[in-house]
Amino acid sequence: MNLNRRDFLKTVALGAAAFSLDARTWSRAVGANDDIRVAVIGFRGQGAGHIKALNRLSGVRVVAICDVDRQVLEAKARELGSGVQVCTDLRRVLDNKDVDAVSIATPNHWHALATVWACQAGKDVYVEKPASHNLFEGRKMVEAARKYKRIVQCGTQCRSSGGLQEAVQYVREGRLGRILLARGFCYKARRSIGTVDGPQPVPAYIEYDLWCGPAPNEPPRRKTGNGTIHYDWHWFWNYGNGDYGNQGPHQLDIARWFLGEKTIAPFTQAIGGRLGYQDSAETPNTLIVYHGYKTPLLFEVRGLPHDQAAQSQGWKMDNYRGVSIGNVIECEHGSVVVPSYTEAIIYDRDGKEITRFTGRKKAAADSVKTPVGLTAESGGHHGNWIAAVRSRNVQALNAEILEGHLSAGLVHTGNISYRLGAQKAPGEIRQALADNRSLAEAFDRMAGHLDANGVDLAKDKVWLGMPLKFDPRKERFAGNRAANEMLTRPYRPPFVVPAKV
């Protein structure tokens, strides 16, 4: 591609014009056939993976890319070549009738509005996890998909893993008896992001008003150099949902999948804090969340390493039954350990391995049936989405947007419990948990982990989250105005998630 910087910036500056091509001009630019034409929105992080996944699928073309960072946009445009259109404003993508579908990997606070707008524009959607930034948004995404008859897939790609599909089926057949407790884990190293004195500058090559979108247009209160502006937003409530909403949606979704639950849990309580260091971030780096389904779901976040010694030795992380990021499903007659996105190991009650599922046989079978298979190994989660786009069969999606909304809803209710809590001494917390044995056990392990990292809970008190009752049908908290107010946010025109889609 012979695109020099001046030509590139000219193309970006003419973003609207670049996307006002009539169908005949567009056809001359990229070729006209029956391919599904996809635009990727946001690609410095996960979006780069979206492009790779889509480029591996036959009958699919990435015809447009969009990012508010002009440096990132320029680099990817050079890589992909002259047949791909570029712009910084996603509205130009959605206005173009020659884009059939969009794959969204923006920061969390943009997921819902981008999806709703795309559905209204007649585009099918793949949207990264968590599906939404708040619970109101997730329901609007579901409503938009239904109203406009769009194929909308959430990026919880474990649903397309053949190994996990087989393991879920194994448990549902009753091979291990009933499930007693579903556990999820995110023991993932999170060092301090440092502190700042006040508002920080935004690099000139970023369209910051567009980056903020539905969130307040306020200068960052975090370091913005060396690309950190594109990641550390995760730890601020205006944009992200902490590690519970970053890594957590995968393992929450897996746990809910095993449980067969099709609603948000009717009870939630969280415990945690940002502990072990002081920095500018807002979200907890240590967290336990209990979701009171008929069979409970318990999730743990740890950002600190195994102990103080590990802080200077590569931050070796804790594990639970060999799992640092994954799941353990405890059953009457054994358990399922999910140590990765694609594999599940079945154990009996004595801890002896019975079998393991990797999905390899299923992948081979699927690859014979269709060139766009339904497993991670034979077509991927994007492949499953594209197959559904072709068939117009919403039921063929492995992670239809309703599933994404429900798993993100667990994130939101857990975070609301945490944010409405109060700091308590360890003894007060144990007393409050006297009737919840599994949550009390998890808190004792958390306390031991924090002690190993030099955290004095008598001094640096943990937040005991507010116990919250939730009506899964109405998707509202029962008798708690403060909690219900946190189900949505104030929006900044024109970037408003509409109450009526």
C-alpha cells in the first residue's frame, strides 16, 4: 500500500466523505460479490484479534476500520492495504450501506451505544465483553437486536469452545450429580498504575471527544503516556468495570452456563478493596462476589501476587486447584476444573481424573460439516457469528446478546454491592457472613492472601458490600433506590443510549 502520512491524514480528515461513496464507487474500490463486508471498530487491543479472526474466514472481507487514535489507524491501514476504508468516527461506518456488519472492540462505555446504533442502521454486530457498561444498557442492546432483527454476538468466546461445550453437556447429563457450587477465578497480576497530581494531557492524535462518547468529557486522571491511555481506563468507573468486568465476564459466563441459569441472580453481595498499594485507580484489585442463585455462584478477583516475596520475583499468582484464571464447578460426585478457555478436566470425589475435554474431536467433525465451524478450533467465535449472519438464525449463535447481557448483569450487580458498601473490621465482616458459609470461607482465604502481601486488615479495612435483593424479571433491585440509580448513568448528548430503541 502506497499511503504516505499526508495522504492518510487527508483520508481521515475526509472521514464522512470516505463513507459517502455510492454503491457503484464502493464496488470499484473493493470488488462486488456475495462476501460479508465487515467494519472493525476499535482495534488497538482486542480489535486486532477481530481482524485476524475475520481474515481467516472465507467469504468475509474487512472493508473498513475505525479508531479514534489516528496513529493506530494509520498503522493498521498500512498493514491492510488500499482496499480498506478508514475513519475516526464510527457514525460514518454505520451510515455506509455497503458495510453489512460491525465487530466492536471499543472501551466498555461505548459497547451499548455502538451496538444499538448499528442495529438501527441495519448492521449485524459482534461486540466485545462485557456486553454493557451498566445494566440498563444491556437490556437496550437486547431490545435493539430483537426490534431490528439483527444477529448480535457477544465476545464471550468460551461458548464456542468444543471442549467446554462437551463438559457442560457431561454435567447436564447428571454424570457428576447436581452442582453444589460454581466458582470463578481471576487471579491476574495488576500492579499499581501510579498516581497523578491532577488532570493529564491527551495526545493530540486521539479524538478525545469521540473517545469519551457517552461518558463525561473530562481530562484523564491517570497517566496517559506509553499507550496507558488505551488500557488503564479499565480501572475507572466512568469507562470500565474493574477486573470483575474485564476478565470476569468470561468465567462468570462459564459458571452461569454450567448452572443453566437464564436470569441475573436474585441476591448479590461483594467484599473487597483496592489494597496493597495506593494509586489513582478506583476499582478494586481484590474482590469476592457471591451471587445467590438456587445453586450459588462465587467469584474471586486477586490482583496482588502470592505473597510479598513474589512482588519482587515476577508476581507469581495464587491458584485454586491449579486455576488462576478459570472455573471450578463443584458437584455431588466430583468436580469440573476449567483451567483455560478451551479445556475442562473431570475429577471424581477423591480428586482422581476421570476424563478431560479439549474439543479436538468435535472440531474435526465440525470442520467436515461446514467451512465455518462452531468451535474455537474450527472457525472460532467470529466464525459462529458469520455462520449465523448467513443463515439469519439467531438460535445458531453460541453467545447471543441476551447471554452477554445476563453475564454482564452479574458484573454490574456485584460492583453496585461493592460501591454501596462500607469499610469494616475483619471481625465485623465475619459476623455479617455467619449465615453464608461459602462466602465466609472465601473471605478467610482472601484475608490470608492479603496478610501474605503485608496488608493489615485492621488498618486497611476491606469494604463489606451491601447485600442486595434483585428482581430478575423486572431487572430492578428490591426496595433500594440508591442501587437502582446505579443501573444506568447520565449520558452526554449526542451520545445517549435511548430508553426506547
